[in-house]
Amino acid sequence: MEKKKFLFISIDALISDIAWHIVKEGHSVKYYIQDADERDIADGFVPKTDDWKKEVDWADVIIFDDVLGHGAKAKKLRDQGKLVIGGTPYTDRLEDDRAFGQEELKKAGVPILPYKDFTSFDEALKFVQENPGRYVIKPSGEASNVKGLLFIGEEEDGKDVLQVLDDYKKAWSKKIPLFQLQKRVQGVEVAVGAFFNGKEFVYPINVNFENKKLFPGNLGPSTGEMGTFMFFSGPNIIFNSTLKKMESKLAEEKYVGYIDINCIVNSNGIYPLEWTSRFGYPTISIQQEGILMPMGEFFYELAKGELKNFKSRHSPTLTGKHSM
């Protein structure tokens, strides 16, 4: 493939390593970082720009690496005929608005766990007092990026959840205007994701297991992510039961990029927890190591809608008969 021009647009500089790989492949790259405190990240490795809008006409491929409004920008440029990897307002909302994401899965016929949204910590405290049990506290919107705020209740009477809600009320009420309490069930936490080319899923899919606790043995506070195990797979039960059911809606949205659903799986079923409608971190960097084609070519063909299959390390046979 002849060399292309890639424009990366990031909020928190998370795509830096992938942008550097594109540079090393010989492509021209310009990189915009929105967060002023992080703009020096990748200096000396990736060429930067202070105004990404001035570079739109220059770029062959434009890559947005987040939600929180990036979907609207990506859709606008895609509608203008640009090759864009990024979401839409709808796919941003799947991740940013947890209740909306759950209801869209429910519409598609995917079983979901009971949940309730709150804008008041007092109301949440009253709810848990009246309905004691194990709950997961999940901030929505921008606060969801502070992974240490996600709390998984362990006590059957909900006293640990009550304590954390009271602490959040005192320290975080202004920064967490919306949050969710989701019923906690025991099981194996596993995520299934895939790249989408604007029309259909690209195979193989990806199965990954995040390790979020700070210490070994699943102990300590939750972090953004301490490590991830993953493998590429043909379509399997988890994929067909969750993400695959959203394919027609994603095609309607002309979504281009990676999309992932984290789930709890036990003997009773597969229950989706939350969406990631963008690249995951460090997911995309681990995937890059397993994708057996140059990332510049991968992104270009994905943005054009021409990528349907790719070879990966230990590539599966894509028969659709795999199961887990």
C-alpha cells in the first residue's frame, strides 16, 4: 500500500503508541491531544498539531479515539465523504449513558441485569436501605473515566455500598451528577469485541479478560486496568448472544472502529455490563501485536469499509461454529 496521511484526534493521549507505530511504518502522521496537561506525551515520537480542524483536508484517514462528543465530530466528517474511524452520537451514548446502553441491548433481545439510575446520593442511600443486597456503583458520563470510583459491593446486606455512597456524597457529589446501581451477580467477567467497517463486523473477533484490581488475587481498589489477557476467535456464543445482535443498528449508524461489551457469564446466562464504543486501552496495543498486517493498512482498509477479515496470531478458522 502506498503511504497515507493519518490524523489522530485524542482527548487524553491514549492512542500515542498506535500513532507511533503508524509513523514507523513510514506514513505521515499529525496528532492532536485535547488535554493541555498531556500534550507533551509522545513528543519526539509523533508529529503534533495544535488545531486538528486545519488538518482535515490534509488527511487521508482521520481517527478519533474516544467518546464524550467525538462521535458527533466523526459522523459529521464521515457524512462529508472523509475516511473516518470513529463513532456517532448514538454509539457515544451507548457508553456515556449506561442506562441507554442497557436499554438498547434489551431492545435487541439481550438479557440485562436489574439496574437503577440516580442523580441524588440521598435517593441511592434510601434505595439500598430499603432494598439491601450486593450492588455495583457505576458513575456515568465523564466520571466513568475515573475507574477508581467504580465500586463492587461484597456484603449481602449492602452496608459496604451504603458506606461508599455516603463517602461519594461528601467528596464527589459535584463531579458525579449521574450514576447507576446495578445488581451484582457472581460469575466470570469476560468481554467480547470486534472491529466494524461501517457495514458489518470484521473477523476474527476478540475475547478479553481485564484485570482491574491493584493487587494479585483480585484484591485492592479498582484501577483503570492492571493488565489484560485476550485471544482472537471465530464467532462464539458470547459474541452471537450480545454484540452480533447489534450489527444491523451499527450498520445503520455507519459505525467504523472497535466496539466491545463487557459481560458476566455464569450457569444462568450471559449478562452484559457495559459498552466500550471506541478503542480500548491497553486493548488496541495488545491487539496490534496480534494483527498480522501493518496497522496503517489495517486502519485504511477499515475506514474505507473494505476490511472484512484479517490474519492474526493463532488465527481461528472462521466457520462461525466456535463456542465457549
